[in-house]
Amino acid sequence: MINVTKTYLPSKEKYQKYIDEIFESGQVTNNGPMVKRLEKRLADYLGVKNIVLVANGTMALGIAYKLLRLEGEVITTPFSFVATTSSLAYGGLKPAFADIDSETFNLDPKKIEAAITEQTSGIVPVHIFGNACEVEEIESIAKKHNLKVIYDAAHTFDTQYKGESLLNQGDISILSFHATKLFHTIEGGALIIEDDALAREARLLINFGIDGPDSVIALGINAKMNEFEAAMGLCVLDDIDIVLDHQRGVFERYESGLKDVVSFQKQNKHSTQNYRYFPILLKTENETLRIQKALNDAGVFPRRYFYPSLDTLPYVEASSVMPLSRDISSRILVLPSYYSLTKDQQTLIMDIVRGANRDDAFSGL
Ligand SMILES: *Cc1c(COP(=O)(O)O)cnc(C)c1O
């Protein structure tokens, strides 16, 4: 069975060494030495000023909304993982959708501007599948209307935009280090915050607002990463360059093998790619479902990322219909792509996609 993804696991012996250290120190959580080491190493690796590690990417979003005092409506994309929208609704904010660009699959800046109302306090775009948003246009819209920008950068890791980390865009960027992501800590996430005072406040909020043994000075929550998770991150970070290299190989093989039969996401010219996801866009939903079935019959399980479009969620305003996002989500598939995927498996997947695609001509769908 070949799933859309498989978690990269480092050497067990190496992880064991870190676990031994944790057992010796006896400190398993509460901003321990592993978390501090991982923060330092990630800040260097990514080229960012402040990084605050947290329990998961969804918590990172929630903390970011609090730090920037978002209220009322927040403009966001309907084409993403559900957490982008659910974190807003869960935090008492109203997700206000703007539609996407059907080539880049990212929020369309022109539609952002049209969705701004008196109640709007922020924008939460997603660099979908790691593809950088139109960050400069978004920044100028935000400045003009005095809005905060939080990038859900869960799909990006070390992406460079015009020669520096894409994570330095916006007021805050968040990362997810869930086991399915390119770099992971089993469960985990991070806030990337340029402003030092905000970064200090983030450290307070992730630990109940506790300032000292007898002092609580803010309304916080528990969003801490633990030592076992940070240890996993330290191990995976050692191997990240070979993982990235392998992902690039997988991506390039798919690209050259399928370019004449399916469409691809249009990439931002100014940024590097991390090659983590390989989405293919088909002509119709029927074709999409047929290719999915043909792959499933051979034990291959791509995913309909992202389906359904988030404007169809039961807890968002039913009136906001996003036609482009609905169209793209109805005919997109993300193909398996992970470290241990072999060239033979990839050839099989591509043969099936090409075969099922050819059947289309005869079935008249
Ligand atoms: C994975 C993901 C999240 C949530 O991250 P968790 O660490 O699983 O909470 C948020 N947004 C996007 C776009 C994601 O893909």
C-alpha cells in the first residue's frame, strides 16, 4: 500500500541517545534543554530572528491571533487544510473568505481587497503546498487598510523569497511540525515573530500567562512542545538536507513524466520550492475520481488535497460561495511523495495516471 505520505523517521540509535539525556536530566517538558537547542538550531537553519516552539500548528495560529489582537472578521483562503479556518472560528473570529487564483491556488490579492469591511482586522493567507503568496501585494493592502497579516506557512519550511526566508513576511508566520510535514517533531509547530516584545509575549501565552513562581500576568493557555518532540526534531533536522534532496528528485520525476497529461500548480518566480507536495490538476471531477479509483485499485492512495473547499464547512456563513476554490478542489489530487518512495513505485503511479487519463478519450467523460 502506498499512501500520500509516510513519516520520515531518523535513526533509532540516535533518537535513543537524546532519550537517554532526557532520562538523565529528568526534565520532560516546560521549556527544557531540548526545546531550547531546537529553537536555536532552527533559527540558524531557517534564517529567522525569533522562533517560539509550540505543541502544534493549530495552536500557533490561535496564539498568533491573540498576540495581534485580531477581532471581528479575518480574511482567509477557502483552499487549505481545515485548521486555517477552524482556528479562526474556534477563536471567536469570523472567517471571511476571498477566492483564490486558479493557477497558483493561493489567495488572489485583488479579491482580498474586495472582501475588506469595517469589521476586518487581519488577513490569514496560506502559502499553499509551499508556493509563496503574492507577499508584496498583500503587504501593501494590509498597510493601506491597517490590517495584520499572519501567514499560515505550515507547508513551507526553508523556502527562500528573493534571497531571504519567506517566513520573515507578514507580522507573524506559523509552521506546523506534524508528522506529515517536511520537517517534523511528531506533533509540533512554531511561531516566527520578528518583533522581540511580541515574541516574549508569545512565550508567556503558551505557558498559561505565567511570569514566575507566584505570578500570572496575562491570559494564556498551554501550548508547549515537550522534550521528546524536540529531540525528534533535532534528529530530523540532522537529516533534512538529504530528505529535501530526495523530495526534489521525486518532484522532478513526476513533473517530467506527467507534464503532457495533467496541469501543475504555477510557482511563484521569486521563491524557491521545498518540493514536499505534488498536486496534479485534472480537467474534470469525473476524471479526477477515475484516476483516484485506478490508483486505489493498485493500492495507491493519493489524497484530494484540499477537498472540500472550506467555504462549504457547516460553521461558516453559507452565503460566501467561492467558485474558483470549489472548482480547483473538485479536480485536484496530491500524489504520494515521501522519502522512502522508490523510483519503481513512482513509475507505477505515473503509468496508472497516464493510462486512466487516456481512458478518458474513449469513455467520452
Ligand atoms: C498541517 C496544517 C495545519 C495544522 O497544523 P497541526 O500541526 O496539524 O496543528 C495548519 N494549516 C495548514 C495549511 C496545514 O497543512
